[in-house]
Amino acid sequence: MTPLPRTYDVLNILLKFHAFPEEVDGKYCLVECLVPVGAGAPPNHHAGETEGFFILEGQVAFNICGEDRLAGPGDFVAIPDGAMHAFQAIGDGPARLLILNAPGQMHKAFFTGIGTALPDTQTTLPEPSKPDLAAVLKVAQQVGMTIPAPQ
């Protein structure tokens, strides 16, 4: 079986898998993201998949269960299981962060399902494009993630 690529364009974010769940006894997936200002994840929630963010560079605005939180380098943001949350890079430049998902199968399927594979040597942001929202919503539903319709 051909191994999955490790680098993807996911919603204009450069996402690199450092660990797929099957490489760590099905315990988690670990991705590093380079997030351009204004990009991030729309409001979403998922039961049974714990998520945490560690900010390496830049500023990231989070909304967790309706509460806003700003995070910068060295900050860790834990998302309670099933909590509605969203994030967006803000400030003068891209944010770089690590995302840990446990057990990780849902996020692996979501990221690889909506992402476009890139060369593993790519370190720069992908060319911005408009996401196919219908495809994003379809994959989210297939993997058990809920993304509410925009208000």
C-alpha cells in the first residue's frame, strides 16, 4: 500500500503530519500548521476526539463555547471533548502551531479528505484558493465532525 503524503493544503493552511495514528498505536495524530492571517478553522465540534493546540509563532484567536481567547507563542489551548470551537490566525504574519488530536483517526480522515497533497519538501504557504464548502461539509459529516451552517 502506498503511504499517504504527509503535507497538505487544508483550507489554505500548510499542514504537515508529524505522526499518523497508525504510527503511534492509534493514540493520536500530530500536525504542524502554517496558518496565514485570516485563515483557520470554522466553528466545529466532534465528540470522542480530544484536541489541543500549541502555538509556536504568531497570534491565534480562538472561540471556545462562545468565549474568545487570544493565544501566542508558548501557549497551549485545550479543547474540551465535544466543545464548539474555531480559530483564526491574526496579527502581522502567519501563525505556526502544533495540533494534537487523540485518538486522531477523525482528524486524519478529515485533513486528508479535504486537503490537497503537496510535496513533503514544501515549507511555504500554498497559493490561496476558495474552499469547496460542499465538499468540506460532506467529508466532515462522513468522519463524524459537525460544522454548523454559517449564520
